[in-house]
Amino acid sequence: DQQVKQNSPSLSVQEGRISILNCDYTNSMFDYFLWYKKYPAEGPTFLISISSIKDKNEDGRFTVFLNKSAKHLSLHIVPSQPGDSAVYFCAASDYNTDKLIFGTGTRLQVFP
Amino acid sequence: KAGVTQTPRYLIKTRGQQVTLSCSPISGHRSVSWYQQTPGQGLQFLFEYFSETQRNKGNFPGRFSGRQFSNSRSEMNVSTLELGDSALYLCASSSGPGEGNTIYFGEGSWLTVV
């Protein structure tokens, strides 16, 4: 059973526009969510996180929104840059553990 | 401040052999966790250690084991290697489990089983 889902395997966005990556989860016990960026053959790079007591968290060009009632979170990247092209993973955990459950990833391509 | 360091970065093993992978967490971090990434299964949780104690274990066979030392460094071992064990093995560390601590990953160890 896939507890964390990223239903869009790929997304293509023009440079300067907004990229919106989506993630859904099923386990209501999850209360901490993270987004990672990953290049092939490298480890995931942490981008931004959000706890379940918040519905929004911003860090520079990255904003994560959490809708607990819908069990849905999204990552907004504004403005998108070619260097943002990578695979993005959302991950969820219980607040008392470092055990992360990952989504399947969304490949973002930002074109000029 | 050095990041999470994993060794070796690349290795090739033969079916039936065993392998040990090493992880040095970020200085001051006491929680270490391990993940396996394969094209078919994605990123899957293997183990979580804190203060030398295993706190969580993923759904992997007993051939997969790990440990954490008093200096927070960790190792994982896979015995009787199978072709399906070929994967990128990732180590992550944080200052402590939970409390919304950021979890940082190393570059990974690429294991190929032939």
C-alpha cells in the first residue's frame, strides 16, 4: 500500500513560471513532511519541510502548503529556473521518528 | 561542516557474498537511518538508529542488518547477496529523531551484484 503518492511522474515548466508539485498521503498519523530534490546517482538534497501544526512554510523561492483535511501537500517553486530540473520527492514521517516514507517522485524539467 | 559521508561510493559484489557499508553522520548528529533506492521500488526505509539502539526497521529480510557505534557512526551489512540487492544505499542523519529535525542524506553507496 503506497502511503505517500506523487501522481504526476513528470512536469514540464517554462523558466520564470511557477512549478507546482503535488503529494497525497493516506496515513493520518503522519505529522511531519519534507521535500527533497534529487539528481541521478546522488543523495537527496533537503529543500523544505512542514509540520502538521502549520499549513504553509516558505523558504526563498520554495513554499510548501499542507491541507490536512485533504491529506494533500504541494511544493511551489517561483520563479522556476533551469537548475531546478531534477526529481522531487515528498516524504512523510511521524514526529517522533526519522523513518521517512517517500513518494515515487516527480521529474521536473524547466525549459528556457 | 562536513555532510553525511558514505563509503565506499561504488562497489561490485558477486551473488552469495556479503557487503558492509559505512556511514559517518554530520558532526553532532546522533540519529542515523538507512534507505534503499531501486528503479522498481523507489526509496524504501531500512533502519533507524539512535544512541546505538535500533528504533525502527523496514520490511526487509534478515539478510539486511545494521548497527550504530558510540560515536554515532553506522554500518549496514547485507549477507548472501542476491541480484535484486543491486541498488543505491543511502544513509541519512539528524540531531535526533522527531521534533521536526531536518534529515540530511549522504551521496549514497552504489552496490552492483553480479
